[in-house]
Amino acid sequence: MRKKTTVFIGLIIILVLFLEYILGSNWHFTTSERLIVYQRNDLPLDKSPIVAKMKKADSLVVEKCFFDKDDAYMLVKTNDGITGYAFETRQFYINDWMFPSFIFSKDKFIRNLTCWRLIGQFGLK
């Protein structure tokens, strides 16, 4: 009985730490592939100014994720202090993974979980 209680308490501690991390405001990552950071100015992506080109193993901070009807992108800050947007151009997952809007707009955990999925698409570690 004592062993089960210890395991249960350990699992709760791990869950609490995970939830605290996923609900955090900024996440620090390193890139596993090239990543282009754009300035957001409502122009098509091919006409938006590039503010940074990140190489493999560069570090960055993900400050926020955004999800529009046909677009998903992250507000990132590079290790040089440059802030811009990284766009997901492979749009294959958005419709399948997006939660219904009435849940998504109100629940911070759901938004952050969807942001983690987006971060996975960018190959960040």
C-alpha cells in the first residue's frame, strides 16, 4: 500500500511539473532545421521582409502561437534579440488538430497544447 501511494504521489508531481511547463509563457528551444523569421505586416509570405535566417542548432524563444483560419505561426525571439514570426507553410495538420473554436478560445491549456503541436511541426527541441 505504501509503495502505491509513493508511486501515485510521484506521478502527481510529474503531472504538475508538466502542466506548469506547458502553461508557461515563453519556451526556449533550439532549431533542428533551418527556420526563417519574417516581419508580420499583412503581406503575402513571399513578399514579407525576412528579419532572420536561423541555422540548425540556433536557439530561440517561442513567445506565443497564433492560429487563423488558414494559417498558423509563432511569435519568436532569436538569440540576437530579433523578434519576428515563423510561419507553418505545411498546412496539412491545422484542420485535423485544431480544437473546436468554442473550446479553443477559452481554454489556455488547449491553446498551449495546440501550440506544442505547432512547435513540433517546426522541428524545435
